Amino acid sequence: MRASHRFAAAVAAAAAVVLLLAGCGGGGGPADAVRIGMLLNITQGPGLIAVESEFTHGLAGLPVEDYLFAQGPDAASALLSGSLDAAYIGPGPYVLAESRAPGRLRLLSGVATGGQAMVARPGTGIRSVADLQGRRVAVPGNGNTQDLTLRLLLDRAGLRAADQGGTVEVVVISNAALAEAMRQGVVDAALASPPFGTRLVAEGLAVPVPSIDAVIASWRIPATVLVATEEFVRANPAATDALVTANAQAVDRARRDPATVARRFNDLLAESTGSRISTDVLLAALTGLQPGTGIDAVGMERIVFAADVAGYLGGPVAPAARVPRPM
Amino acid sequence: MSDGPALRVSGACKTYERSDQAALLPTSFQVERGEFVSLVGPSGCGKSTLLGMIAGLIAPDSGSVEALGEPVTGPGAGRAMVFQDAALFPWLTVFHNVEYGLRAHRVPKAERRERVQDALRLVHLDDVASRHPHELSGGMRQRVSIARALVMRPGILLMDEPFSALDAQTRTILTDELQRIWLETRPAVVFVTHNLIEAAFLSDTVHLLSSGPGRIVKTYDVDLPRPRDEAHPALLELRHDMLDRLRAEVGGAIARRAQIAEVTAL
Amino acid sequence: MSAAGGGGTGSAGRLTRASHRARALALEVFRKGWFVTLVLLVWWLITAAGWVDPYKLPAPGDVLSTLGTLFTERALMSDLGATLLRLVEGWAIGVVAGVLLGLLTGGSRTLEDGIRPVIAGLQSVPTIAFLPLAILWFGFSGTAVLAVTAFGTFKPMALATYGAMHQVSPTLLMAGRALGARGLFMQRTLMFPAIVPSLVTGLKMGWSFAWRALMAAEIIVTGAAGLGGVLELGREIGAIDVVMAVILVILVVGIVTEQLFFTRLERWVNRRWGLVGAR
């Protein structure tokens, strides 16, 4: 008798714990602020500058709270867990989130396209994708836009990543650690998020690989997109509308005035790391980047394909989820 | 080895840091070569302190200890010690326990082997050489401890209440054994005990100590032929003498302590 | 369960013994397995009922199949092997270094009083804080991870060694000194074996500290193969099933090492050092 009581109590306790762990998350209904996440990455320029102008008076009466994330996947997780309403992220993290939690996020708009630059360690003689055979190539994170773009490059050249049974070792190295890794010769090349690749070149730690950059540019791969949670969009249509409009204005401003983007990025970089990057380097990094609200359908398709090839997808990504649906 | 006594204690005294009373007042005595001397007394009489000084494990505050003609400054090969709880090394076999001191003194391996076997034979434990201490009875452990000391061929054997943790029968047997072993090897022995009959039975000389502060209060010479019998009437008589003296001393000590307590209470 | 239910007259004794053994085994399986079974059951129930989104808590079956996929397609075995090798190496280096430092400096009050508080202080600094330093010294590679793992083990081992040395019976030390043991000979032949029983507990603690440091470092230095890298991959691509599969692997490794290695080692030491009843 006593034993069975104890057993029942244990069952109840275990059930309570698991439910507690599993059952958290935000509730629906109209919001009292718009929580927007973004990364400290120059392809996010429109978002970064919107925070100090377009967003300052709120969106349809709701104040904007901005949050800076270190990596796209963190921002995507924050969206899915209900701690963010919208975010500027790369297409990679968006596609992966969509494949695992279909219908939870909505692609609102394009933000910028292109801008990726391959750099190689001097002396490696890397001039084309074929030269990456047997080399170690750094990307800033698994499943982010650079990682997916690199896998696409390899796939087109008939190469494979080492984790897929190939010869090219794709290693994850954060933007902060990349310079040291390059200096130590741990990596031979890097597809870094802008402007960190350009900075390596400016510091003499790496040389550009223009032929690869040209291939990437021709693919018109989105660099940054604006996404919101479906829940937020449904409950706050006016704020969503205002967000899309404000983003379009910021994108337009970023296209006309790259210097503002450079200054804003440097301010934020100084705030979070205490260091700055020379304006020349930033402007050079921005030349390959095209701000724009459109999303190239083929470019997006390539990202989905690359994620599939890499084995990152948790399920299919619906065609409707690959194009922007502002409202 | 030079001539002269095995051991000369001259005015050695000790007061421990956190105590207002001397653990041992200046004490002097001598142990001849091959002599068996016991230090007997109640707990706190300074007999273990005295033994520690002779072993070189405790430094006297003043006075000196000279063993085998050399001043004592630390443990030495000429003096071997047997502890109350045997203090064997649990991870070593009986053989290796006995061998330990020889290893510490870098005795060559072949010689070590021979001496260990001799020592174990002497205490009748040559058949358990490969056992570990925890596989032995308390009495056997203490015999290993004696072998571990004797293997060093000490001029002086120091024994700190070696049989006090044993049951009465084992104790009687081991006391007999010790007499036999001592007669075979004849080191000088300083034997600390609180068992009067044990002391009287084994010793040539018994120093009776008293506590508060620790000091020698009387010395008895036991002039009986060996091997002895524990039931010898002279031994029983000696025990009575010592017991009476001890009662008087302990009573005195209690009275003194009570006096001090009264004074401090005021 | 009760194989000897009826029981013939002739071989009743043997059958009873067999049934006793079967029942004892069943009891042991229940005692050790009921909680795991319960957790799995509740987990399965919650996911099957659809109370939680699968991207937040995948079903047990999905995690298992992901685990299978990781082994077959991502060569998780080589990640596991790399991690275990690094773990054992780092742990062993840390253990040897920690115990050696303790033994060599614990003999002197001055040395110990100078060194011990520093290590105790370092112990409150998370080992992973030293990774950037390790990367500069040993390169952005598995060596830096190994160094951090070894350092993470070293600190608690040195402290455990100091602690154990203070626990050694003074009589035993006195006996050793009276027999002429001094200096290094004393530390090697007396102090070291005397602290082995308490060190076994320290070894286990060192092992868990090694795991912690190793995982934290592998998550950051993902260049080399390792479970930490897979864990990080799962986080980055939002695949919580991958994360859970890796946690499951770490858990199983933990249980296996505890049961197969540490428990046996402890039992052996206790027997050899006579710490269990002298039967």
C-alpha cells in the first residue's frame, strides 16, 4: 500500500516536472511593444539604422525594443520561444526554423542581397572553388548563410564537405576568433560574414578570391531578411504593416547612404566590443551588398537546396514560405 | 658500537603549547644495553611523551636524550618503534610491511628478503607473509609490527602500549611471546604500559610515573630469573606495591587539581 | 519471472535457488530502471498527446532515430571517439599533475600554504574562462581543448590531494618516519598509497569536471571532431533532437563509466586497503 502511494507520488512529481519544462512559452493577443532582434553584421544595415530613426516613434503606436544577438540561430530560437516578435536574420536560420516549426514564422520582406566575400590565407594559392580541395574553410556558424553558400559552392564544383564524406573541412569559427585562427594557419580560407572578411584583407591576414566572389554574387543569395512570428502578425496587423513600411524606408536610406550604415555599425561595434573598423574597410564591404526589399526567388531556392544537401532540414519548406508575405 | 648505556635521558622536559601544566617535568634515567625498562603510569603521566622524545619524534624543550652514544635529533635506525594500534601499512602485504624500514635504509634486495624472513620466523608469522594486514587478527597484526621493528636490528626497541588494544588472552600470549623474543634478540627495550603486572613481568626496571605534572615518582628493580611465570608471588607483591603508590599519587593529583579548580573559580 | 512456479519434488532445491536468483535479478532491474522507465513514459505521453510542439520537445522515438542517423550518416562514432580520447587524456594528465603537485608540495607547510589558496581560488573561476588563453598558447585546435580539460581536472585533483593528505592517520606517518622514511621516499611509498582511497572519490569528481570543461571547450572550438561540436551544430540548426541525442550519448557514457570503471575501482581499493569489514 505504502509503496504504491509513494510510486504514485513519484509519477505525479515526474509528470509535473516534465510539463513545467515543456510547457512554457508566450501567450497570444495584442502586444504592448514590438521586440525586434538583429545581429551585429553589416548586411543588417537597414535594421541597425532603423533603430535610431524609423523605429524611434514606434510602430502603429507600439514602442520598439531592439535586441542584439551574436548569431542568427539564437535570434531564430528567440522568435520560436516567443521572446521576440520580429527579427533581421539570414535566410539560412529562417529556412531551418521554418523546416522544423512550419508556419510559426512569416517572411515579411527582403533587406539586402549579396555581399559575401571569400578570403584565403596568403600563400595558399586558392583562386577557385576547386582549390578548396583538401583545405580547411571557416564559416561563422553551422546552418547560417555563409555555411550554406559554401556548401553550395562545393556542390557545384563536385566537392563535398568532410562531414559529408568529402575532403573539404568546413570548420565553425566565430567572427571574433577568425583573425587568430587565420594567423595560426588553422584555416586556409574563410567565408566570413561582412565586414569581417574584408577586415582580414585590410589587416593583411588574408587575400580576396574575386573569382569565387563573382560566382556567389551571380547567385543573388539573400543576405538578410525580415521575419516575424505568425502569432504577432495575426494579433498586430497594423504594427506589422508599419514594420514593413519602416523597413522599406530604412532599406532605401541604406542604399542611398552607405556611410550612415558604416557609422552606425561602428558605433554598435564599439559599444559591444570596444573596437572599431576603419570606414574604408566598411565601405569596401558594403560595395557588394545590395539593400532591397525584394527576395530573389532563385537565390532563396538555392539556400533551401543547400540546407537540404547539408542535411540540416527538419522537414520540407513550403513554397509559400519562400516568398515574402507582408500581409 | 661504543660502550656505555643504550640510552641516557638527561633532564628532558616538555610543555605543550595549549597547556598550562608541564606534560613532563625534567626527567633523567638510563637504560643499559640489553635492559628491559618499563614506564608505567596513568594516562597523562608523560610516558608517551617520553617515549616520543626517545624515538626522536618529539623534541624536548630542554635537556637531552642520547641513544647508543649519539644525541637524538630525529628517528634513527638504532631505535625501532612499536605502536599501540600496530600502525601497519594497509596496502602492503605482511612481507612488505616488515621490509619497509629496510627499503627506507636502502638495504640491498637479497639481504632484505633474508632479514624479513628471519624476522617473520621469529614472531611465528612466516606462513602469512603474503597476506594483507586487514586479513589478520589484532594479535597477529601486533606481532607483524614487532617483526617490522626487529628487522631493523635495533639497539633499542621502543614499545608504546603495544598490547593495550588486545583482548586478555591474546595479551597474555603476546606478553609471553615478547619475553621469548627479547631473550632471543636482547635489544634494550623501553616499554610503555599502564598494565602493572605486564610491566613487572617483563622488566628489569620499572619507572612509575604520575600525572599532573608528569614525572617519575619511583623506580623498582625486578630481580627475578627468566623466563618468568606471571603467577610468581614476587610479581604479585610488586604489583601491590606499585598500585598502592599509584593510588596515593592519583589521589594527590585529584586533590591538587581540585585545589586549582577552586582557585580559578574564585 | 518465477520460472520455478510448480517445482518438482526432486530438484526443488535447485529450482528454488534459480527462482530466487531470477527474483533478485528482476528486483535489481526494477530498482535501477524504474525511474528511467517512468521518465521515458511521461516524455512519450506528453509528445504523443501533442501538448508540446515537437520542435521544443521531440518524441523519444524521434530522438532515437536521430541518434541512429547521426551514427550512420554523420559518423557520430568518430566524434564520440575523439571526445572520449580527449576526455581520458585530459583527465589523466590533470589527475597526474594534480596529485603530483599535491604530493610534492604537501610535504611542506610553506609550499602548501602558498599554493593551496591560489588553486582554491582558481577553482571558483570557470575553467572555460581560460580557453582564449589556451587557444593563444596551443593553437585553435584540439590541443587547446585538451589543455583546458586537463586544467579543469587538475584543480580539483590538487585540492583533493591536499585534503586527503591531511586525513592520513598521524600514527601511520609516525610509523613511517620512525622506520626512516623521509622526503620523496616518504611521499612516494607512504603518503601516496595512504591517500589512494580518498583519491578515488577525487578521481570521480575530476572526471565530472573534465566533462564540463571539455564540453564547454568543444562547443567553442568546433574545428576538431567531437560531441561538443555536434551539440553546437544541433543548437545552430535549431535541431533540438540532435541536441537531445548527444545529451543521451553523454548520459550513457556517464552511466557506463560509473558502473564499469569507478564502482569497480572503488570496490577494489576498498578491498585492498581493508576498508570493508575484514571478512
